[in-house]
Amino acid sequence: MSEEISSQTDDQDFEEISSDEVDRVVEILDGLIESVDSDNIRHYLEEASSNIYYLVYEDSDLEEDAEPAAEIDDAMQDAA
């Protein structure tokens, strides 16, 4: 049984996805997320956006992107 699954996985062709396409789709989804009123729909769109992002980027890439935003949030809280 496991040999059958393994041979099916070996036979599959993997599609190469460009980071440009991922960036474009994530940007479109982010715009859509901002325009949605439903929390449930927003959640699903955010999950889709995250899944698409991780097709080409690693967790460390997201952490690097989030650091400046976290610093801005901290500065805003200190100012308040």
C-alpha cells in the first residue's frame, strides 16, 4: 500500500510558481479582504492569502516583513 502511494507521489509533476504571480495574487486578496464586511469570509480569504504566500516564501520571510510593522505598532502605543 505505501509503495503504491510513494510511486504516485514520484510520478506527479510539480508546477513552478513565480514569486511575481504570488505577490500579485496576495495583493489582490489583501484588497478584497479590506472590502469584506463578513468576519467569516475575511478569515477564509486571509487563510487563502497565507497559503498562497507560503507556496514560494518561507516562514522567515514573513517574520522579516512583520518586524518593521511591529516596531511601528510599538511606537504608536508608546505615543498614546
